[in-house]
Amino acid sequence: MPKPKRIFECQQCGAQSPKWLGRCTECAAWNSFSESTVGPAPAAAPGRGAFAGLTAAAGPVPLAEVEGLAEARTPCGVPEFDRVLGGGIVAGSAVLVGGDPGIGKSTLLLQVMQRLSRAGQKTLYVSGEESVQQIRMRSDRLGGPPPGLLVLPETDVTRILQALEKERPAAVVIDSVQTLYSADLSGAPGTVSQVREVSGRLVVHAKTHGVPLFLVGHVTKDGAIAGPRVLEHMVDTVLYFEGDGGHPYRMLRAVKNRFGSTNEVGVFAMGDGGLREVPNPSALFLSERPEGASGSAVFPCLEGTRTLLAEVQALVTPAAFASPQRTTSGVERNRVQILAALLERKAGLDLLGQDLFVNAVGGIRIAEPAADLALVAALASAFRDRPLPGTAVFFGEVGLAGEVRRVSRPDARLAEAAKLGFDRAYAPPGSAAAGPRGGKLQVTEVRDLRTLLDACDPG
Ligand code: TYD
Ligand code: MG
């Protein structure tokens, strides 16, 4: 019998080397190599080898005669989840759900499986992390288990595939892919070769049987799904479940989607009875907004096809140390630095000797340059300690000459502001025509920083 071969494998990208390396030559990760052994290749039956993927016995077929899957989309009954998937669960699709520990991945997927089973489907929840009793306790918090929901505590992928063949469920959850192993490989669960192998076998099963597969994936310190990047290539859809531990709000974001847009987000709130959908996030994000406080501005931000009104807050205080601080949460620090410099140079606000603190409220993360105008308004208001007009929203990108530039979808932003009862919007030139007709929303077009500050705070 041939001896198993020792190799070293990068746990970040899956690169292999005959000797240990301190730094991966492929992905430049440090200290990422660990040893594994590659056993003799299993007897190669067609479509069954260690590297088997999708194979068709019949060989090439005319594409025109292949039936599309577009129609085979089932809404699971959790509308925010369906929206992020692109309108429902696609038969045979593999979906990877990543997120920090404790963010609510298991809760979300158990809720989705319960909905499907309540609608009469048979579903299977495979857990490599929790006992059936723990899952039962969680299920009781989520309204109790419906009859069609099966659970399987198992980490051996071969036995999971046997259970799938036997039970033929309509949807499967694997929680989590890092806990599974294949007995054909020697590495510990969670190593690159194991993750690649087990997910490969599960994905092939999903595709050949048309069963949607949901894989839970852990996230590493730097925010990537642990395991090889190839995992993200193997699946059809990658969703990230994010949120701020201190807030109940959670956002489900598609970062890859073969069956829909990657811009979609779903908003949930974690409560006693599990995750609740938030159909009107703007109202929620603004619900605790202080009245008449300086340093607070409302920004209509675009998240996929939806608009959310988010509050940005700024605090400006004389610097405590020689080098003033710029501290941000939920907005980019560099952007705040540039905007503070612009306020200094173009509008004569002496921010250089001040500590600046800027925060996007509710754990939301704002990356759009369109937030510039709101950030500038909040900073100026905080600096002058005078509140902005209470029912105004701000959007527009600010250029390095202090000019205000157009941004995408002014119509959607203005419509959301009007819907929530705002009566004024400060926006880039050319936006007024995009505003909703007949409402009380007044659009003030601002050309540059100075016009903005004069318009919203003439004092
Ligand atoms: P969980 O789904 O276990 O997270 P993950 O699988 O991403 O690690 O969720 C864990 C957190 O959610 C935990 O801190 C408890 C909280 N939670 C609630 O607040 N309400 C609930 O109804 C449930 C089921 C969980
Ligand atoms: Mg979990």
C-alpha cells in the first residue's frame, strides 16, 4: 500500500507546498501553513473520485434543450430573506451564510427552515455544533418545531449524504461547514482540504438532486469566511450576516449571487422570539433621534434597491492633546478627515485644534460618498453648537474644491424622505426635478460647502 504523502497547505488560500513556509507565496498570508497528509487516491469510480465535481454521463447537450431553473424559485416566507436571495430559494442552489459568532446565523436559518416546514415541506437541519436538545430549546423560542423539520447532529459528511439520500428533504442547513470532516482525508475539521472536500461533496449533491443547501460559515478576525476562498467560488450565493453586538439590528447582505442582485440587504431585529423582520428600517433608525440637538443630521442612504434614512452624529470638542483625535464608528475615518480639512479651508471653520467624533447611529455602516453632505452638516452643526433644521435630510458628494457633486438615485432618496415626513432636503444641483411632486418636501440645491452652511444655518 502506498504511503500517505505529507504536504503543507495554506489555511487561507489552499496553496500547497512540500515544505513548511513562513509566508504563503500565493496569498502572502503569514504563518498560515499547516501540515496535512494526502492519502492514496480513492479508487476512482467515474464521478466519485476525490476531485469529482459535476459530471454528466450523457456528455455535451444542446444548451437550448436544457430546462432553466428560473421558475424553480420558492419564497421561504421570510420576506427579507427572500429579497436578499433575489426573490426566493432557487432549487439546487448552494448558499453560504457567513457572520461573526453569536450574530444569529443559526437562529436565522432555523427560522427559515421552520417557515418552510410550516408550509408543509420536509427540511433537514444538520448541526455539528449543538445537540438536538439545544436546537429544540432554540426552536421553542422561535415558535416551536413544525412536524416536517428534521434535525441531525452529525459531522461526518458521508453519513450526512446518506441521510440526505434517505430522507430527501426539500432544503438542508449545514451548521457549520467548519465542523464537518470527510474520513477520506486526514486533516482536522476546519482545515482547508477538509472544508473544500466536504463542501464540494455537499454542493454536488445539491446540484444533482435540486435540493437547496445552506452552509453556515464562520468568519475570521479580518472578516473573511474562514477556510479557503475556493469555498466562496464553489457556492452560488454568499451572504454575510452582520450587525453590531450592542444593537439588536442585523443586516443580511449578498456579496455574491448567481441568482440575483448583490446589492440587496435585509434588515432584522433580534429579540426574545428570534429575528423579526424590519419592513420600515428608516422609522426604526430614526426612532431615538434627539430633538433640537446639535451635531445630528439625517442621510438617505442607498442599500441595494432600498433607501434607509440613517442618522449621523458628530461631536466636536477642543483637543485634549497636541494631536487632535478623529474617531469614527460606522463611517470612514479618512473621509471625515478630508471633510474636516475642507470645512477648515473652504468654510473657515477652525476644526484643526478640535477632537472630532463621528458616529452612524444604530450600528449601520455607511460607505457611500453621498453621505459627505450629511457629515459636513453634522460637523458644522456640532462645531457651532447649533442644531440643524429638524426635519431636513442631506445628501451629496463633496469634491476637494468644496463643490457638491451629484450622486445616484436622488429620486429614491427624496421619496423616502418625503414618505417619512421630512420637509426639506439639501441636495446637489439638478436634484429638485427628481423630487416627488405635490408633497411638502422642499429641495434646496447646494453648489458648494459655503452655500450649504449659509442655507441650513444662516445665523
Ligand atoms: P445564534 O443564532 O446562535 O448565532 P450564531 O449561530 O451566528 O453564532 O444566535 C446567538 C445569539 O442570539 C445569542 O446571543 C442569543 C440571541 N438570541 C436572542 O436574542 N433571541 C432569540 O430568540 C434567540 C434564538 C437567540
Ligand atoms: Mg450557530
